Amino acid sequence: MANSPKFIFITGGVMSGLGKGVVASSIAKLLQLCQLKVSCVKIDPYLNYDAGTMNPLTHGEVFVTDDGGECDMDIGNYERFLNTSLKSTHNLTAGRIFSNVIRLERQGKYLGQCVQIIPHITDEIKQELRKISREEDLDVLVVECGGTVGDIESLPFLEALRQMELEDGHTNTFFVHVTLAPVLDAVGEQKTKPTQHSVQELRRIGIQPDLLAVRCKTPLTRETIRKISLFASIPTDCVMSSHDVPSIYSVPDILYRQGIIEVILKNLNLKVNPNISKWNRIAKTYLETNGILKIAIVGKYVDLKDSYVSVSQALLHAGAKHGKEIIIDWIDSEKLEKNSKYNTDESEFSNLTKKLEQFAGILVPGGFGSRGSQGIINACNYARVNNIPFLGICFGFQLAIVEFARNVCGLTSANSTEIAPDTDHPVVYYMPEQKHVKTMGGTMRLGLHDINIKNDSGAMAIYKKKIIQKRHRHRYEFNQDYMKLIEENGMKFTGSSDSGKRIEILELPDHPFYFGIQYHGEFHSRPGLPEPAFEGFVEASIKNM
Ligand code: GLN
């Protein structure tokens, strides 16, 4: 396009959880469907350098990029919608901005000056955004600002975005504000006051939104649109309904039908046409399923569904491709432990475990630490013994090995040293390379690594390739001193990396589908293009229905 780079800024009002990430991804998708070169950035105003040290139960999944970044889960939404791999620089945190500025101050870059939020922090933010746009030669960069307008910590970021509009001009910047129109009474009247207040808050800091995407249960009524338009001083055709839909992949179409692309292209002075039929064909597969598939996810962070958002999306991708709606039952692994807080006697415990019977497949995702690990081991055992299709990811891969070593190979005290540092049989242990690591952020084995697949294996049947590349995030691994014993007992290791130093895949040839992966296949799964291990698992689960 070779025009000046364009920026679309997405801000949020009223409260969190309104689907700002999905609106940002949908807008980016529609622009990509106009043949524009588009990408997304997520701003996170917290002081953590990245999302790696945050608890998934409070902040959602840590999404890992190809280059090993530990990012906010919205980066996953962008990748899934745009079918692309983003660099970790696309997650801009206050921690990173502040530490850059402080490092430069120590290097003497600002000699003689008093270093301040404005202009030094704001300049650094603008520079980072422009650098991404320039280096990736983008036509449009969609920038989502985390948090809610009015938060103290997001102020420097909003100020930087305001300055960008001033410096780059109105035809190069476009502000979308995502708010809420709640319904409180039985009459079903959509309330506009929270939106009015939030637009006022945004205006107070100098930003007049160009478009509102209003989250609501049912489509905005004409009256609601008229009212919001009047009070927010935004034309009615720029007040859009972002109502509840059964699948997030329908949101681009919902916005498209309301004319969002015309409005944005006109404001940004771009002349291109979208062709959204191919995307809609994929999006439709999520709505037109012919039956359900019940899958149990047994994990540690199940109280917040966002903790495993890429895993559940990968299941949905595989389900939709095979015409099935995936119903996930989230099971706290502690429920599957004897004498945990959930069950006090043997019969209560076996009832809870028996519940696993009703699922077509059992998936164990990643996790850390000993809490709930015995319950995961019990779930691995249940799937193995009862021939239920099983997919174990990272921690799930490691604990499937522990289960097999204990119950098939007779090593009753086998464990991972993450759970029992002094175990007699450390079948999973701390990676030797990690021994020198003393700090926590960004120090695991992260990002993309090549994996060699063995011929004549289940893994080869799934991937149909000798070498695959997958993302990682772990400190522990299978201890190959136990390889011979375990393989003699029937578990096969069919994928390896780092010239055979790391084991990446396990399988049980005598089981309908028992597959464990040290890597995180979920991060590469896309709508219409499910990750093969997930697809294999879903296919096997369909057969088990
Ligand atoms: N806790 C395990 C490790 O560090 C597994 C990590 C994970 O599941 N992401 O190796």
C-alpha cells in the first residue's frame, strides 16, 4: 500500500471482560480480508515485564509465541483470527516500557533531563508501536489497550495514543471504544448511562472515540443507538452492536454487516474491498454442527476457563472440522484425589472418578506444582485402563509417564522431581540445562523447537511429516534413563528434539488413542486448521461416542 502507516486503537470502558480482544481481532481480520497487511498489538498496563510470572487463575492463560515470549492471552486471539504468528514484541507491557526507559537513563540517553512519564514514557510507547508497524511493513496496526478507561495505570498509554492522533493526523488513526449496554429490568431496556460515562471519561483525557462497539445481550435497539449517538457525540452509523453470539468467529461478520469496514476505510482514507466469504464459511462450521462431543479437561486451573483458552479453542477447531460441537467439562484434578477436600471417603472418591466414564475423551493440559497432581495421575490411569481417548499436554505428558511407570512398570514410587524432589525413581526430572537458572521470568525452555518424528508411529500417522515445529514452556522433562524399561513395557516415545536429548511425544500402540506431547500444540491451532494432535484426539473421541 505504501501509504503512511495507519493505527486503530481499541480502548475499553465500563468493565473488563467485554470482549475487547475479540473486537480487536475481528476488526483486524476484516482488514486482512481487504488484502491489507495487518497486525495487532496488546498493551498491558501492569508492571510485570511479561505475563510469564502471573497466575493463570487470575490473569488467564500465558500464551507462548514462536520466539518464546510469554504473552497475554489476547495474542492468542490475534493469531487465531489472523492465522499468523506474532512476535513477543506485540505484547507491550508497562514493565517493558519502564525498564527500557530506565535502562536508557542509566546509559545517559537523557543526560541533563528530568525523566518523566510525559514525554519519556509516552515517547517510548509511540516509538515501540511505530517500530513494529515500520519493521513489519504494515498497512494497519490494531492496538488494543488493556484495562478500563479511568484506571491510573493505563493513563500513560492512552496519553501516548492521544499524541499519536495529534502527530499522525486523523486519517491515520482511528479510535474504537468498547463499552457495555446492560439490561437490568424485566422490560429489557438497554441502559446507556455506563457507555455515556465511559465516553466522557475518555474525552476527559482528550480522546474522542470514532466508533463504539457496545457489548449487549441482544442487538442494540434503534432507540439505544440514537441515545448513545446523541450523548457520546458519535454518528449513529458508528455505534455498533457487539451482542452475544454462540461463536466468537461470528463477530467479524456481525460487525461487517453493520458497516464497520466502510466506516473505518472511509476515515482512514483507504480504498479496498473485503471478501469475507471464505472466513464466513469457516465461521459457519462452528454453528452448523451435527451433534455434541463431551470432553473432560482435568487440570489445575479449571476455575477460570481463560486459563486454558488455547486448549479449549484447539478442541473447538478440531470439533468444528468434524461437525461436532465440543462440550467441555472442566474437572478440578483435586476432585480425583482420595481424601482431598472434595471427598471424605472411598465411595465418594470412586463416584467422582467414575464420572469420567461419561466422556468421549479425556484431556490433561499443562500445569505446575504438586497440588492436584495425584488427581491428574488418576485421570491418566483411568483413560489408559478404560481405553478412553487421551491427550496429555506438557504436565499431562509428564504425569502420564509417572502413571505408567508406577502402575505398569512397577516403580511404585516413580514421580516427577517437581512434585517429589527426593523420589527414588525420578522418571521426570529438572532439565539439566535449567540447573543454573536462578531467576523466574522468561527462563523456562520456551518457544519453537524442531521435533523429529519416528517412522511407523502414531505420531507419524498424525503429522505425516518427519519434522514438525512446536512451542514449548517447561522446566522438567522425561528422564531417558527410564526409556528402555518403559518402552519394554509398551509405552513408545515417538518424537524427540535437540538431537535426541529431549523426548517430546509418547503413545500407547495398544490403546485406541493415548497420546502425550511435551510441547503445546494448542498455540498453533487455528479455526479451519486444527492442530493435528487435537484433531487425532477428537477423531478418536468421536469413534468412542
Ligand atoms: N511444570 C512442568 C514443567 O515445568 C510442566 C509445564 C507445563 O505444563 N507448561 O516442566
